[in-house]
Amino acid sequence: MGKYLNAELYKVCHRKYPLGFLGIILGLITLVLVLLWQNAGPGADFAFMAGALSMMLSAGLYLVVAVCDMVFSDQYKYNTLKNEVSYGLPRARIYLGKLLSTIIVAVALCAVIIVFYLGLNLVLFPLGAGVDAALETLGQALLVAFPLWLGGLGLFHMLLFVMRGSTAASIVYVVLVAVLGGGTLDLFVLFMPKLEPVVRVVRVCLLTTPFDRLIAGNTDGLIAYAWVLGLAWLVGSTVVGLLTFRKREIS
């Protein structure tokens, strides 16, 4: 597994995709923060901006699509996955090796983005009052977000292996994560009130629900709930992906 993991990370590090993706994200962050700095009101300071990041962490559920694609890289389309299987590599090693590689790449990119965001804010904005509280809030928000990101990553990784096209996998993922969010479920309840008990159960299982609670300030037991939910999605999707990949014929 170690050699396979090294090979996957080597391939990612020698692609232009990760650096291009990171450059776009950092460029957008720079543009937005500079514009905010130029039009900053009296309440805009480092503490406020650090707290604002806590409310934007749900975006990570969608960024995992790009990170998974960096590692998987349309392997069905280019028949590289078939070559790995034909070479005699165990399918479990292929699946788990790519999953672990994706997690490592995701953590590295996430760390760079967060450090860059906070560092640029430190340069542009005054510290302000309540910096310690703002950073503590951000830390707690990251503890909520991280397992949910892992759950989303595991789900999309599974879809890439189960479905032959990355576009179709992306559409299914977005439907599962975004379209089935709270607003859509509320419409179901509005038109079909009898479905409310079912909707309540579905909402508890959605990766977006802890983020909704985080934004609403309902944080009681949220970290534990997020870790159980995120790891359940990660483990569940990994089991389904492994079982499906082991049985499917690759042509």
C-alpha cells in the first residue's frame, strides 16, 4: 500500500491541475478580501473576518469534487484503471490507495487555503477585539466541518468508481448534497405534510444539516454529531464502493 500511495501522490504532484486549482482559489480569495478591504466599514477587522470563515466552510463539500478528480483523473475514460487491474494490483488496494491519496491532497490544500486566508486578513485588517474568541469559534467550526468534508469526499470517490463518467458522478453528487438540502425538503413537507416524519429522518442524515445548525448557532453536541455523521458517510460509501468495484468488469 505504501508504494501505491507514493505513486499516486507522485502523479498528483506532477500534474498542473492541483497548482492551477489552488491558484484560482487563492486568487479569488485575494480578490474578494482586497475588495472588502477597500470598502471596509468600521467593524471590519481580523476577528470579524476569521469568524466569517466559519460560516463559509460548507463550500468544502463542493471543493472535494475537484480534489477527487485530481487523483482519479477520469481513469475509466483513459483506460488507466484497467491497466492497474491487469497488472495484478488488488482492487481493494487500488480503491483505498486512491481514497487515502485524495484525503492527503485534500488536507494539504485545505491547510494552505486556510493559512493563506488568515494570513492575508492579518495583513489587510487590524486585529480588533475578540481575536481569541474568533479563532476558538473557527477552530470549533473546523472540527465540525472536517468529518463532513471526509464524508463528502468518500461519497464522491465512490461515485467515480461506480459510475463510468466523472460528469455523471458530479451531477449525482450535487443532487445528493445540495438539491436534497433543507429548502427542497421543506417543499416536500409543504405539499405533502404526511412525509414530515420521513423528511425529519432524512434531514438528520444529510451532510449539509450540521452546517445549517452551525450557521444558526445551534452548536449543542454539534461536533460529536458531525463526526458520527461524516464518518458514517465515509465508511458506508467506502464499503459500497469496495464491494461494487470488486465485482464490476472493467473494459
